[in-house]
Amino acid sequence: MGLLDSLKARLAPAKGKVTDLAQQHGGKVHHGLDKAAQVVDEKTKGKYSDGIHTGTAKAKGAVDRLAHKDGPSTGGGDTFVPPAPPPAS
């Protein structure tokens, strides 16, 4: 068993816990991210506003992925999505 396999095996139980926590407290996490972004934006006087909003959106997306709120992953995952059949004429 390689190092990566060993690490995956040890982290598997934690993944389930993180998913459960993201599902239960996702709204609170989103609210906290918004609040933190607002404070940082005020402290920097709007100078980095675009980057702050981009980072906040990416963090919220990560929380949603952890909670499995969006559909199947389209990039880099283990899930195979077959191509759609051509339209019937």
C-alpha cells in the first residue's frame, strides 16, 4: 500500500464528518464568509473588492461541493458522465 493509499484510508472517516457538518451548518458558514469579506473590504477601503468577492464565491462553492449541494462534479472527479446522445431528427 502506497503513501497516498494509506493517507486516503485514514482520511475517509473524516470526509463523512466534514460532509455532515457542511450540510448542517452551510448557511452559517456562508454568513460568516460574507461577514469576513465585508470587514476585509472595509479595512482595505474597497481596493481589493473584486478579489475579495471572487475568493468569497469560490469558498462558498467549496462548501457547497462538500455538502454535495450541486450536482455531480464535472471536473477531475471519479464520476463518469456519458456524453448525451445526438438529437433525433
